[in-house]
Amino acid sequence: MTPFNVRELKSTDTEALLAFEVVNREWFESHIDGRDPGFYSPEGVGEHIDSYLSDFAKGVWHPFVIEDASKTIVGRANLKDIDAAKGSAEVGYRVAQSACGQGLATLALNHLIQQARIRWQLTQLVAYVYPENVGSRKVLERCGFSPEEFAADEQAGAERRFVLSIAAAQSAR
């Protein structure tokens, strides 16, 4: 298996991140809501990175990229809406279509869980996934997330919420 590296997003990632997002745009938009068209430019991605790094400095966001052996970005993963008082955050990740099936989403999610526990001392993570995104649901379940009960008033096709108790996940390992 090709070696991969998960690392924090850097301000110098604009060109590489833009390439990753443009190449995979159609693929991503087939699974999640699309980004604003203005995002897909050096300025748009640069502003995006600046915003993420600003939120990282504030302690409410922790952005990562996944690189292959040639240092090409093949995925992203984030802890977002970090709430230290509640001990919780939301996770998000996306993997290039060309890199699917290599365990990168699981690698990224395990990295997020580790960072949430060690760096941020969080006790709960949540994720939202559309029902038709079977791959992401499987990754979440593989990493210990459980789906919350589907509420009777929820609309069909609405995102489902998955939850992980980090303390419980650690004691189960």
C-alpha cells in the first residue's frame, strides 16, 4: 500500500488544494452539497484556507490534508465547530475519487479521533451523512460512530447524524 501522510493545513497549500478540489468537484458534489463557484479560484481557496487557519488559531476548527507519497493532496479532514466547554466537535472528510478504496477515509477519521482526544480533550464527535453516501456511513461505523435514531418528522434524504463517545471508543480498543 502506498504511504500516506495526514498533516495540518498550511497557508502555502493554496495551489495544491485548488487542484484537489477542481479535479474532484463533480465527484464530491455527487455525495455532498456543492461549494460556491467563487471557491474554485486561487483567491477563493486562499480565502478558504485563511478562514480555516484563523478558526484554528481561535480553537474552533482543526483542518488537515492527506498527502500521498508524492506530496499530492488526496484528501481532507477537519474537526469543526470545536466546543471545548461541551467537549464536542463535528468531523468532516473527503477523499479524491482516484484514492478511494485505499483506507484513506478511515485513516483520516482515526487521526481526527486521536487529535480530538489528545490535543483538544474532547469526549464526543458527531458527523452528518446523507443516507445514499454508503461509503461514508461504513467508515463512520468502522471507526465506532453510531447512527442516531431517525426522527419521525425528519425528511427523507436528510442528513443522518452519527455520534462517537471518545471515552467509550478508547475503552473498547
